[in-house]
Amino acid sequence: MEATEQRRKMAADRVRTAEDAVVRLKEGLAGLGVTLPSLRVDPVSCAGNEPTPLVDLGRCNIDTALRLCEVLAERASGREESGRGERS
């Protein structure tokens, strides 16, 4: 496989990984009652010969931001209560 083709494959793999991460985030957040309407792969970060895809968490209204804060606090509280205060 020539170098250019290898770079294209690696770039496509990075974009696919970012897309998978977006799907997993959407599903995980939806399971917690949170929807980030602008969650996506940033298209500009995928441009060029060697893209470095970024996951754009996007913009959300205040209610969504507060719901996300609530869910994070609940999760943190649950970890502390169970003695799992460290991230895994």
C-alpha cells in the first residue's frame, strides 16, 4: 500500500472513530435524559490531508446545561457513596 493510500485510510479511521464517539455520547446522554442538539463531528476539523477530527459538543439551552450538571452531580455523588470516587 502506498504512503498516500495509508494516510487516507488512517484519516478515514480517525473520522470513523470520532463518528462512533458521537453516537456513543448521544446514546449515553439520552439514557440519562440529556440531549445535546448540536453534538456532532466538527466538519472543519476533518478537512485537509491529515484530518484531526474534533467532537463538537455544541451549543445547548440553559435547561439542557442544568440537566447535564444535575446528571453529573448525581453520578459523582453515587461514586462517592459507593467508595468509587476515582475515575476509571
